[in-house]
Amino acid sequence: MEIIPLIDVMFFLLASFMMVSLTMTKQKSIKVKLPMAAATQSDLKPDTINLGVNPKGDVFLDTTQISLPDLETRLKERFAKDPATPVYISGDADTRHADMVKALDAVRRAGFSQVAFNVKPMEAAPAASSPAK
């Protein structure tokens, strides 16, 4: 019995399971109505820091509400462990810009440089109809 095809199949299965496991992420943040944008970053990984800001301006670390001074302290602790951890900020579409900037400022003061805002992808725009001849 030839073993080469068996090895090929096993490598294919291994690669398939690895790709599937990378797409299985657990989002740990509050539910917000995200604003829309054409370009999105949808590959969230479990080893990220997820912040949420609701329309009232309350900040959440994962699903726990937290004050800005406490947030900065917790983020500095996480930065000491892994400074390359990406931070994703989710803000409701109705959240004031000032509240989002306060959360971003706390993240920057903690030392993180990989910061992104979560947005909802735009639906594909309908194709423009060609002019009648």
C-alpha cells in the first residue's frame, strides 16, 4: 500500500482544520449598532482586546462596564504582558465622537499602537444602470 496519498490527505485535513479554527472567533464585547464603512477588518482573533462604547458614553472592556481611569490601569497591565496585542474599539453609530476619542486616548496612553475601530461592512451598492441609447 502506498503511503504518499495518505500523507497528502492528512496534510489537507490538517490545513483545513487550521483554516476553520482561525475563522472561529469569540467576540467578547457588548452589542452595538456599528457604523458602516466600505473597508472592514473582520478577522477578529481571541487574543485581542475588545472595547465597546455605547450611545450614553459608557465604556466596556469585553462585556464589563469600566471607568476610564480603571480602563487605563487594566490596559497598562495587559500592555506589560503583551505590547503587540491589537485593540478593537466598537462604537455605536449614535455614540458621540468625543466618547470614542476618550476611549482611544486611554488605549494610546496605555501604550498600545495597534488600534482599530470595528465597523459593519457596507452592502454592495446596486450596479449603475447603463444610459439608454
